[in-house]
Amino acid sequence: MSEVLPPVPFDPELEVFLNAMPNTGQGFTLEDVPAMRELTSHITADEALEADGFTVEHRSVPGPQDAPEVPLVIVRPAELSGPLPVIYSIHGGGMISGSHRQALDVMATEWGRELGCAIVSVDYRLAPENPHPAPVQDCYAGLRWIAEQGAEHGFDTERIVLTGGSAGGGLAAAVALMCRDLGGPALLGQLLQCPMLDDRNDTPSARQMRGRGIWDQQNNEVGWTALLGDARGGEDVSPYAAPARAEDLSGLPPTFIDVGSAETFRDESVTYASRIWQAGGVAELHVWPGGFHGFRMFPGARLSQESAQARTNWLRRLLSR
């Protein structure tokens, strides 16, 4: 039987936000997914972005072989022309929910305008209707389109950075492995925010924070089971599904990983960064004290502001090389 560990306390300011949310820490099942998708759509309206000085373009690009086209949304500062660096964003949602339009306003402001980048967000197929490898293959197909066709659309294809949060962070890490193993596209870096990396779901932090925060060990089991079915936790899980399964983390682009200390994904994130260093790679790791999963959704909190600035600072250094 696994040892029961005392939970890490939440940051006091963030805990106020957490306690104001309904049903935090409570588990759900696959039967709850439709309602969950409705609650987590977080749609950013095109009109609001355009009013704030951005152009918005929706485009469908070739998908994986024998699969549907992959929708992309492209946001860039209207005042900028010429080839722009690309932040290729993969949304979160536990592999089972979410939209490629969520958080576009935040990324457009913090990275598009401040750093002079185009934001390209991909709408991948969701589990359980579309289990592995559909989600990661969609994300890879969208990235290949940028690398192969992006110069014609005003992108600097020599400066593409992958990013994603939660499930999107895990998918971004998997896409980076695919780029390494399949001969491209070349990446300038990968920015992984509280990434969902390990289907085994049995780290000390997963056990420690069970029943606490927004995405706990029980919820994580539902997400991984939706993606992998009975294979979850077994011996033959692909690293393109669960990047923590990769035996070799050498040859990856410069990596930024951040995670809260009071959340499920803390230990798998720390281990992933450590293994990149052990393989001779470049990684920057931030573990935000008292941060729960998704704490950055509360931008007024001091920890949220500091973590946002750290991500922007890393991107600025990376893009200035």
C-alpha cells in the first residue's frame, strides 16, 4: 500500500481563489465529460482580439494520413509585418476537453504584442472518442504545416516555439520528441506549463495532493484512461502518448518547465527537467511554492504574475538569440 503523505499547503492568496470555486478537488467520470467540456470551453471572441489590435485567421490544414483536416487559429499583432516568430500553442483539458481558442487573449497580449510573435493554436481531436495517437498526430500535423508552408503566410519558420499547459504541455513534449525522432520540424524551444507527462499517475505528488486542488490523481486517471484505455499504466505505452516513458531525452530543444509545488504534476515535471539535464540538455525549471494546478488562471495573484513574467522572460531570451 502506498504511503499517505501530508499535503503541501496552498499559497494563502491563491487558496482564497480556490475556495471560491465550486467542486474543486472532487472527482468525475467519463460520463461527466460532456458537461466538463461545456464548462471549460473558455472561448475568446475574435471581435475582442480584433478590437485590441490583433488579426485573427482561421485555417484548416492537412491532417494525419486518412484523418480529417486540423483547424488552426492564427493571431498576430495587426501593426507588425514581415516574418514573425511563431508560438505554437496546444491547449489543455486533460486530453478530454478544451478548445484551441482558450487563453488566446492572454497569449496575444503577453507574447504576441510584447514579443512580436504570431500565436498559432491547434484544435486537436479529443479522447475518448479519439484516443492516442489521434491528438498528438493532429498537433504534429499542424506544426508541419507551419514549418513547410508558414513562410508564405508571414512566419519565421526558423523560430518556432512549442507551448502547452497541462494536457497541452504533455502533448507539446510528445511533439518535441516526434520532431527529434522523425527528422523535424526544427524547434527553437519548448515551454511546458504544468505538463501532463506520466500515465502511471503514482508519483508522491499525485498521491500527496489527491482530493485537493483542481486536477487530482483521480481526475488524472480518467484523462489517461480516456486517451489510452486499458493500456494506461502498462508496459507498452508510447512516449508519444506519455513523454515520461521516453528512455532518451537527449537532443531536445531548450526547455522551460514550470509547475506548482501543491499539485499532481509536480514530481513528474521535476523529473522530466532533471532527465533533460542528465542527458546533457538545456532546461529551466520553476516550482512555484503553494501553486495548485492551473493557478495562473487567477492573474491577480502575486504568484500568477511572477510565473507569467518568468515565462515571458525565458521566451524573450530565447527569441533574441
